[in-house]
Amino acid sequence: MNTVEPIAGELFRFHVRSRSRPGEAWLVDIEENRCACENFTFRIAPKLDRGEPVERCWHLQQAREFFVDAIIELWSEKESIGQAGRRMAGNFIDELT
Ligand SMILES: [Zn+2]
């Protein structure tokens, strides 16, 4: 399983694999800055709800890094983008057109 997997037709939502539960993945939304994992749900979200500074769980960080890398590689027309990157690029182009 890729660490980060784009979701067809969704520009800002990804599945990011769980590190502690092999074979499972969490739904991550980088636009809303939300993740379905336990760390985010029980530790980070209550802080955000109290207006404390934004924190990101590992999954959010991975999804954001994947997103930025794919956009940069798409822009610079590199070939290293990979299949998951190409799927994300497809979502990106759909969003633009
Ligand atoms: Zn998470």
C-alpha cells in the first residue's frame, strides 16, 4: 500500500496508511486540516476547537507533502511523479478545467 493514496475526483482528500495498523488507512482532508485517526480525533481536534495553534498528525503531514511534491513535479514536468502522483495530477487537472 502506498503511504498516501489520492481519492478519485477528490483534490484535497487522501487515504494515508496507518503506521500502527497494517493494511488500514485514515481519511485525511488537507483543505479542512482534518484526519480521522485517533491522535487527531482525541488529542489534536479538541485543541483546535479551543483555538490553540494548528497541529498536524503524521497523516496530515504525509498527505500535504505528497500534494506539494506532486504539484511541483507536475509543474516541472518531472517523470518521477509515480502512479499515485499521476492520479493526483489527474484530480488537479480536473479541478482546473
Ligand atoms: Zn492522522
